[in-house]
Amino acid sequence: MGKFKLIKDEKLLTEPLKKDIKWTPKKLTLAGICLLVPYTAILVYVISSGAPLGLIILMISFPVVFFGGFSLLYSLTKNL
């Protein structure tokens, strides 16, 4: 069994452990690329396996509508 340590600094107990990410355009672009590469690979695999056209259209249109809606919402609600 390990020994317990007494914490003398109260700041360690009151601050959250998680840090908020400050999204900049560069970080958003990098995150988008990191999500787009695996999704494109899955999409290419689905197309090459002979999936129905409806599924392919749905797989292409869902991220476009989803991220387009979020970017529209962000642009309408951001502080100038």
C-alpha cells in the first residue's frame, strides 16, 4: 500500500483538471483534417464495396450539413 500525501496547496483541489481548448482557425483546420482523413478512407471503402447510392449520398451530405450548420451558428452568434 502506498502512503497518502497531505496536500498543502488548496489551489490543486479547487481548480479543474481539464483545461478548455481555445479554438483558433489553425486548430480548427487541424482538427478538421484529422477527422476528414479517416472519414474519407471509410467513404472510399464504402463506395468501392458497392454500397447503395442512397448510403453514399447520405454519408457525403451528413457532414456537410452538420458542419455547415455549426459554422453558420458560430458565425451568427460570435462576439464581434
